[in-house]
Amino acid sequence: MLAKKTVKNQLTLPKRIADAFPGVDHFDVKIDDGRIVLAPVRPDRLQQVRDRLAELGVTERDVRTAVRWARKRRA
């Protein structure tokens, strides 16, 4: 099956693939030996991550600031 990358660097999963993961809205993405690997992140695991960030004192604002910093073009 093919998935096309959009101009906004987004991929749409084919329906047959998405249907194999009911209730999953988030995927962990990594590169493995030149391949893109998606692993479903269940809502309970996502909440664990959010809870851990809260324990560490990391706020949504901190995350937005970090993402903005990381996306800056470097000269």
C-alpha cells in the first residue's frame, strides 16, 4: 500500500491500515534502518507520558517553546 506525503509533511494512512488500530489516534514514530516505523500509542500510555511531564514540571507552554526553538532555521 502507498501513502503520499503532503506539502505539509503529513501522511494519510490507508483506511485498511487505520482500521486495524481502532481507538488509536497517536503513533510513536521512529526511523529504523532507513524505514519509518509507526507504533500505536494507546490512550492510557499517552496519559502516563502526560503525568510524567507534570511530575517533572514541564508545561504545555514549555513544550510549545521547545518546539518553536527546535524549528528555528539555523544559519
